[in-house]
Amino acid sequence: MFKVKCLEKSEKVRHYPFTIYHLPLNNFQLAQLKQTSSRILGIDPGTNILGFAVIEVDGEKVDVLEIGVLHLKDKGEHVDKLKEIFLEIQEIIERYLPKDLAIEAPFFGKNVQSMLKLGRAQGVAMAAGMTMGLSITEYSPKKVKQSVTGNGNASKEQVADMMYRLLSLKPGKVPLDATDALSVALCHHYQNGRPVSSKKGGWKSFLKENPDRVK
């Protein structure tokens, strides 16, 4: 049995209640994890909507402290959006004091201007983390999807569904950009909890050891 504890929504509409859950880990994974708690800030960068999630890892227990999105569409010019991203990310860091920032790398597209703006948003988010002393790690979208779903080509909806299943979140209650950010944070936890180059374990092992967790 895992314990679930929800907090009331704050006045800022982007915040959501958090869920405490226990992630099943095998003995090898437990041995790889430090027993002292650590916090990870996951970010899915964007210039109109930026997803974020903060998780705390303490041995075999993972707490989702906060998950949500920053709405930037109405923040004025592009530079104003970048400033808002910088300030908001620093505010989140000050609130939870994470040690690591995991961020999804922009995917390559045909629209050069969109790619440039997205890259700036990512850079500003990373700069906010670096100025606060966080360790920064970048993950490709394919790496994140492979890590949390076992399918590097999974859709946003499939990633969100897996987050709902693993973290006992209420389906449809969390924006897709926020579940993407949560998957980035969880991916970082996975990469630090087991050797990256290991061919063993991973999602197939999880399914084999926990057949009741996925229907």
C-alpha cells in the first residue's frame, strides 16, 4: 500500500496537488541509490507553455512535490517571455532547493525560427539553474520516452498515461507539458539509479517483476 497525500491548490493556477508514491525497485537499484534524499527539477521547455515538475528521491521512495506549467503566451515580446522563464524557474528552485535540473533538449524541426526561440527558452532555463548552483543534465526526447515507457517514439499521450499509472495521478488532470516535464525528472532519476550502459533491468525488467502494475 502506498500513501497518498494531496495539498490544496495554491492561488497560482499553474500548481497542482502532489502525490506521494513508492516506486518498486530491485535490490541492485536500491544499492545504487543514495539513502539521503535529493530533489530533481524536470523541465519541458517552451516559449508559450513550459512544463515543470519537482520530485524528491529518498531511497526507494519518490515524492512528486509540485507539477504544473508556466503560461507565457500573453507575456508580451519574446524577451519578456525569456525573463519570465528565468524568474519563475529561480522561484521554483528557491521554493524546493533541488540539487539537479533535468531538461529536455529541443527536437529538430523544419521551422528555424521556432527552433531558435525554443533553444533560447531552454538556455534561459538552464542559466536559471546554473546561477542557483544546480547540476544541469540534458536529455533528448527519445531518451526520455525510452526511459519511462520503453518506446523512444511514444506520443505525449502515452507518456502521460505512463505517468498516471506509475505516480497515481488523476488522468486528464495534469497538462501534457507538465507530464512531459515529470518524465524528464523521472528519467534523470532512472539514469542516476542504475548504470546508463547496462543492458539489464530497465522497463522490460520492471514489467516482468511487477506484472500487476500495468494492464
